[in-house]
Amino acid sequence: MKTILLSFAFFLLLSGIQAQKVVSVVGPGKAINPYKYSIVKKATYAKAAVSSAHPLASQVGAVIMKQGGNAFDAAIATQLALAVVYPGAGNLGGGGFLLARRSNGELLGLDYREAAPAAASRDMYLDQQGNANISLSQNGHLASGIPGTVAGLFATMPYAKLPFAKLVQPAIDLAEYGFVLTEREASSLNSTRESFLKYSTRPTAFTKEGRWKAGDTLVQKELAATLKRMQKDGAAGFYEGETAKLIVEEMQRGKGIITLEDLKSYTAKLREPIRFNYRDHEVISFAPPSSGGILIAQMMKMIEKFPMNSYGFQTTASVQLMIEAERRAYADRAEHMGDPDFWKVPVDTLMSEAYLTDRMKDYDPNKAGVSTQIKAGVVSESEETTHLSVIDAAGNLVAVTTTLNGGYGSRTVVGGAGFLLNNEMDDFSVKPGVPNMYGALGGEANAIVPGKRMLSSMTPTLMLKNKKPYLTIGTPGGTTIPTSVFQALVNLIDFKMDLDDAINKPKFHHQWFPDEVVIERDFLVDTKKKLEAMGYRVKERSAIGRTEGIRILPNGQRESVADKRGDDSVAGF
């Protein structure tokens, strides 16, 4: 193993990828040290690029492409690395969506969203009085859906070029030998310590005597062993055999309901992507069970008839129009969207020009709308996540959003396997009218059914310009994901921003209920005051999302940006 680790580090140094700053590995028990290089927030690369939530993960993806892999190889390797170095959202025990456009023009939508176990039931989180116990849907063993991430990784393999054993090796090294924590990472683990102790039935790598501090090494031997089983046995190394046994034993100790049969029967699914045009750009995003693609289609088409460019960035006129589009789209989300295998989602109607024109007929540019007066449209037809973007030298575009749902998911680490389980069951409608952890409401369309996939806000998105590959983008952030992607696209197209500004300018969010506009703290003060004067309730909050984007410039270079709101970083060559 020492030889493997050193060869990986040696290749990093030879690859030309920020060689003077990259990583330092000096043998077993020594950490890969992020202080040896700078986090790169934006850069332009000639051939290929990765943008992700952690600099080591981005470096892994870039190196894999330098070694002959394509964007799919990089996406797999980056996700695996994030499962090690970014445990709050990177994962093996969660799920996600991969959206891609291959260099031959083929579109691919891979759904590996978690699913309800066979023993799940519609009212499983209600007490004897019929009240929702959201603690059970958000924390501990009962909050977990069947993990989909590993199935998604192996469903991606037919589009990759390198063997899985090579793609998983960097993650194994990072888990087995450790990496040095930054101050942000140490603080995050410390703040979650009591939850790890409460909801895990065995000791975990995430807790220790005393507090974590910047410069400490996080070693995850049990996770390394899990990754090695996947390296040896493929998907069966997770959904069957020793790892599956450990998951079920953890469930039994904590009164969870995931069984061996649940794990063995899980499969990733292909979904036809959402596609629409906006001002001569083709936008491609994810279909249900993601709400994201439909939401950004609705919001962008609702504002398309208005002169956004003349309104200007973050003026009262442009922000107010976008808020009202967001309000109406999220009302539709609560009523009409769910897993299409269990609920007929009226996709065509929700995106149709006639429907969206009707949705905006009561829009008043002079005053705030009122959510209690704005319901879902009538249809005649029967905040911790992580995103990565990749573009390779051949022009393959990949956008992956993956999640545990809340930060560190259910806070339950699988004893002996070293990875966290999700708390995605909270993304179902636990009870009509009861908001989930992100404040989103739901109803029959998103009710709990065994085998059903819970509605998601994840919005991995691609864009074509002049029918050519142009952009891959996405973000974490729960229900703020679609509005963040919406604003970034409008910033690029209507306000002619470069990608850095499009991603990093202050954001705002409205989701129908609660009836408030959430803004970042650096939002324009004058616009905030004018919105309040119009009748909007405006609430400041910390960062909204962490967007990762790459676009192809006219000269063919890859403009790559990692969000300023975290330790996110780009890498490429």
C-alpha cells in the first residue's frame, strides 16, 4: 500500500497540476496535507477541469483525466474522494443524480436517489395522536432511505474508460492514511460530536478524546476497508456480503428498517432529462424525482417575456419578478411533483407556455404577492448536499449532485463500515402541511410508499449555446438549490456576467412557504429596503449554496469556478 500511495502522490507532482503546491505524502500514517497547496477558486484550463466542494477531491478528478480517464471517470473518482474528505455531504450512504452530455451529443440522466425501505409506511412518523415526529424522520436509524450512491457509481462505469479499481484507489489512500483537517472541517466535526455519539451505536472515526483542531489528521480505517470491498467485488461489495451485513446489523441495533433484501434489490434508473430553451440557450436539467429541472424551467420561462437585461442585476424590478416566479413554481412543487414511478407528474403541462402565462396573470410589479392567495396551478392532465462539475478534453459534460440530506445525514455511522447513512426519509411528505427540515411542504404526490423515491431539489444542470457544449453547473442547499441555479443562469444569460460573478454574487430565495424572502448578508441594501416597502418580509441568513461551475469559452478553454462560500476548489490542465 505504501507503494500505491507514494505513486499517487508522485503522479500528482509529475502531472503539471499545480505541481509546486499540490500534496505531500511521506508514507504510512502520514497525512495528505491541504496546507501544501492553495484552494483555487477560479482558473482557466486548456483541456479539462473539475470543480467540487474539496480541493483534494478536485485534484483527484483532474489527475484521473490526466491519466487517460474521461469526465465520467473523473466524476466517479471525485465522488469517492468526497466520501472520504467531505463526510458532511460526500457519501457512500446517500444518493444523487448524474446528468451528462456525451461528446457525441447523447444525453444521460442517472437517478440514484435513495428509496423507502420495504417496511416503510405512509404514517410511520406519526404518533398515536396523528402528530408528526420529525425527529424520527431527521435523526437516527429510522430516518435513512436505501442508499443509492454506490449503485450510481457503478451505473456510471459503462461510460468511463479506466477500471474501477484505479478510480477508487485515491479514496482508499485518503481514508487509510488520512488527511489533515482545515479549521472549517475541524469545527464542523466538533459541532456534530454529540449527535455522532447519540445516533451511532459503535465508536466512529469522527469523534475522539478532546476537540478536533486544524492540523489534526482524520484517518478512517473502517471506511478504507469498505472501499476495498467495493474495489474487489464491485457493487456487490456494498449491497451484499460484509458491508451489507454491517448495515443491517447497525439497523437492528438502532431500530432501523433497512434489510438485506432492500439493499440487494436497489437499482439506479435512467431518466429522460428536462430540456427547454431560454433566450437562444438550451438548458438541460434533471427530471422527477428531482423537482429541480421543472422548477428552473418554470421560473425561467415565467420571466422570459420580461426585459430582464434592461431591468439590471439585483434591481427591485428584476428581483421582485424572480421572487414571484419562484413563489408560483414552489407552490406547484408541493402539489404536483413526486416520484414518477408512483405519481403521474404533469411535466409537459407544468412547462407549457399557456400554463406558465396563466400562472403569472396575477403578477403585480408594484406589490408583494401573498402565498396564502397563490395556490398550485390547476392541471388538466391525469441544505447538506454537494455538487461537482466536470468537462474533459473531448467535450463530455458531467454534473453530479449527491447528498445525505442534512449535514452528516442521520448522524448514524455504520459500525464497522465507517460511513454515514442519509436522513432522506424526511424529504417525503411526512404529513400533509408539515414542513420538512428545509421548510418545504408536500402532499399526496410525495407521500411515503415502500420502494418510492422521495422528491428532491437537486438540480444538476447543463447548457448548450449555439447547439454546442457550454456549461455544467449545480449546487447544494436543499430547497434553495433550484433558485440558486436559476439565478446563476440568469446572471450569465441576461446580465452577461462571467462565471465567477454569476456564481458568487449575492443570492436570494423564496419557496412559497414560509412566505419570506431569504437573502445573503451581502445582498444590496437599497433593494432590500425597497422590497420591504412593497410588502415583502425579508430575512438575512448565511451563505446560500455552494455552486460549482465550468463553461467552455469561445476559444475552447474551460473557465472553472468554485464557490467562495466554502473550501471548494477547482483543478484541471
